[in-house]
Amino acid sequence: MGYCEDIREMIGNAPLIIVRPSVAIINNKGEILLYRYSGAPWGIPGGILQLNESVEHCIKRNIKEYLGLLLNSLRLFGVYSGQELNTKPENGEDEYHTVAIGYLCTDYEGELIPDENQAIEAEFFKLDQLPEETDPFIKKKLVELKEKLVKS
């Protein structure tokens, strides 16, 4: 078990703050990599920070493990928190308050191989043709990313 799971076991369903590094991976066609667990909304790949782990190591580890890609360089895009990132299920499940750290990566290698054991789908999409089922918060941040990419 990981650090967050250990804490969750101690506190039950009480609110837990988690740090979630995420990365917008852009290919050489200007498309963004989105992923999802089977049936869930599309989002950008990420992971949950573990004790004694840097955010950069966390994101690189998760992307390698779940998508098969090696991230060579990361550029900080933004840090996000607040109510729109809080998960408070109505059915008594675990409550999470997320601090998301967003990175941008255009320098990566390897072949995209989603982890089938985790039922992960992954695909590159044009920034102006995102799937309907994209998480609303992610969709909003990708509009900001598109504007930044156009300016640079």
C-alpha cells in the first residue's frame, strides 16, 4: 500500500488532502494525450504523490508505468486547488481535497502502451477537438494551455 492508502486506513472517510502531479503531453503534431479508466471521463495523465517522492519523479513514474512513455523534460504549467477539485461523494465514500500540479511535456520517448490491467485508454487529440466526455476542469485548463502554446 502507498502513503495515501495508509492514511486513509487510519482516518476512514474523513477529508484527505492529496497532491496530484499531472502532465499535458503534446506530440509533434500539436495533439494532447488524454487518458481515462474504462467508462470514466477523459483527462490528462497523473499520479498521487507518495511520501519522500518528488512531484517530478511521481509523474515520470506513473507515465512510464501506466502509459509506457519516458518523459525527458517537464515545464511547470500551474498549481491548482480549491472546491472544484474536491471530491465529496454523496454515498459515504472517501473525501479528497486535491492539489493538482500541472506540467507540460513535449520531449518524451517510447511507444504509447496503456496498461490494459488497469483498463486504461489513451489517445492523442487535437486541442480544438477534445472528446465530449472530457472532465470539465481539464477542458477549461486545456483552453488556457492552447492559448499559451499559441503565444509561444
